[in-house]
Amino acid sequence: IFVRSISDEMIHLDEHRRKSSKRAVNTDKEGWDVINLKEEVYELPFVPRGLTYVVLRLRRATRSDIFRNFITDELIGTISRYLERDDMFRIRSQRRAKHGLKDILQFYAVTVRIQGLQNSPKESNPTERPLRENVQEAIQHFETSFDVKMQHEGAVEKLIAVFLITHEYFETLSENFQSITQSLGEFVAGDEKLLKFFGDAGDIVKVPSKPDKFGLWFYELTAKLSTGAPFLLFLKLMRAGEEHSTKSIIEKWVEVIKRDPAFSPILIFDSYYLAAEGRQFLNEQRISYIASCQLERIKSLSSEATRLNLNKGNAVTKPGEWLGVHKPTTKETYVYMWDRDRNIGKKHCLTNAFTRRIRQKAGRSKEKTGETIIPGYDAYKIGFKLCDTFNRSLHDKKWPHKRGGRNTPGEWGHQSNFAITSCLINTFNAFEAINSVTREMSFRDHCVALADELYTQACSM
């Protein structure tokens, strides 16, 4: 799975996935009933009014208010103490540089502006020192706009190289993300992101099934804001030598879910994560989940569901058709759907989130059936988009310059790149939700505004 560099002999993560697919989900063949939506209703847990989406603790907050809830004084202090201990603040003159909170906020103002403007080096317009030019542009902007002198460009470039939010700080950062939430909403979605990276690093993963093939693998948990935008709650780097079973990741996600005192959201995730151990853990913890499944893990259940439905005259023979079974004793529901979308195709879903009840008889108050809602499958399609939406929002927004140098591995820079970009996306999505922003604002506009706010904070110190 992990490779020292792309030229070394490798084990593919896809091979690891194929091996893990043999861990069958023990679903017990007895006690399953065929789903009949003409006579039955399948309902998700009741969601109290106002808790459908993430409820944020902040009211009328600026971008810098939100950002500083993530990049706190405590986190800045922890990173600074580590760098001072390892003498990584030393500059060319061999004089150790002392960086206070004001310097760090100025540094973040510069880097956020650079990341927002996205003036990356181009072959058509090569420059000798593209990063230095962007740093100079930012410093000139702030000194002209605020009439306050800031630290030397060399000191800023040094901070860019070494002041990084690497994997050691991801747990703290995740807790900071969660700190501004009061309730997590109806659904949370767990997934992963492969951040493209070619380099000499111990945590590079090769995944031939992913478009980028090589990179750093980040686990994620996201929720939905009132605007419909995603909000990242949790991130973790898959590291060589550490426990990274699917059950261990599900346990981390459940820790986040259990912090919501108001309402327990439904956990949605894809087929990579649902194995026998994870399913048993979720049922024992009474966590509602909806998951897609690998057929290899549920062959016995799939065969039983097919047999039971054939006895009722149901079969899946073409796109748009589906079948399902429900087990009242465990509240588990299995659905096999052949989606009309060719990019999705045949999908198997297993969930424990639905309660079955019998429809009211004709003659009493009639229930409107409306459009057929497939238990489990439709909710999975809606909820799982959260992580995809968040990952797509990262495109073309990451740090526009190379990482590494000054005795700092490029891998550390890429870890920090993912963390900071996630901070920015969370900041801007939360800002729009809190302040009910109706006009569309670009990532660039948000970054420029946040950078000015951070510099204003620094000037007040």
C-alpha cells in the first residue's frame, strides 16, 4: 500500500481492497422479508425541526472570526514551540528568528492572499522566483493599504517553508472544526481523498483505480450546512505503520457523531468501509448507517434476497429496476438497484436506519405515496454526495507553488496544503451559512477579504 517513492516496488491499495472484500458481512439468511412499498412505509428517524442541517454556534461572524476558531492561538503556539525546539526558525544569518502571534497572522495574511489569487508559475510566462514575486506583491498590498510595515520577505518565505499543519495536528484541527458546530444535521458522510503527490515519502499510496494513481490518502467526514454546502468535520492521514483498518476509521467517525448531544446523524459511506467488523460495531453502538456494499461481502444475502423476490415475481433485469428485503429484528434493509445512470450501474446498499410500518388501509385517512422512494438507496445517493462535493471544491484552490525545500520534505508541505485549503473552504462555507450570503462569491474574493481581515488583526496587536 505504502511506497517510499514511485520507483520502488509497490503493493497496490486496490489489491488490499480486493483482499478485504473477502471479509464477508455476516447478515444471517433467516428472517428477511421482501419489501413491498404498496403495503409498507420505510421511515428514517424523526429529525427535530431546525436540525436537518449543521447548526453552527457562531452568530454574525466575520471570515477571520471563523478562521481563527480553526487556526487558534493554541495551535499556533504548539507549532511554534516545535519549530523553536528543533531550531527550524533559524534564518540564513544563523540568527534564530523569534516569531510572535502578530508575525504569524501577517504570514497567514500573505499566504491566504497568494492562494486566493492563484498566480502560479506558467511555462508561457516563466519567472526566476515566482514565489518571491507573489510574496512581494502581497507585502506591498498590505503596507500600502494599511500603512503598517511588516516583516521582511525572507522571513515570510521561511515561514512558508516550515510553518506547516502536518498530520500531527490533524486531530486538533478536526476538533477545532467541530467546535463551531452545535448539531451535525441529518446525515454525515465518510470518504477519502487521494491528493496527488510524487516524491520521496513513506506515506505515498498507489491506487490504480483513482484518477491520480499516486498520492497522500486522507480520510474525511463531512456534513451539510444550511446552504447545502459541505463542511469538513474530520480529517486523518493514512500513515505507514499505523492502524488503518476500515473498522478503525469507522470508530473515529463514530466518535465525532457521538459528540452531537442534540441528535445522532446517520453515517453514510461507500463499499470500501463496510466489512463484518464495522457492521457489528455500528450495530452494537446503535449508530444508524447507510452504506453501499461490495457484492463479494454479501453474496449470501444477495442470493437470499433474489430468491425471496423471485418467489414474489420480482427480478432485476434492466436499468431502473430494484429489489429489497428487510429484517425486522435488526431493522436492517438490503437493496439491490440497477441505476439508469451508466456511471453508477448496479449498486448494493445495506442500512439499519429505517423503520418499517404498514400503510393505512383504504377507507381511513389515505396516505399519499407520490414518487417511489427506494429505502436506503435514494438516501445514500443524496447523502454521499457531501464528500464528493467537498473534494471537488478543492480543485484549483490549493497552494499554487511547489512545496518542500529549506530542509523540509515536500510531503509535509502537501499535508499542510490539504489542511489549510480545507480550513479555507470550511471558513467560506460557514461564513455564507452564518451570514445568509445570497450573492455568489468566488474563492478568490473570499481569500482576498480574509487576508485583509487577518492583517487588520495583526496590526491591532
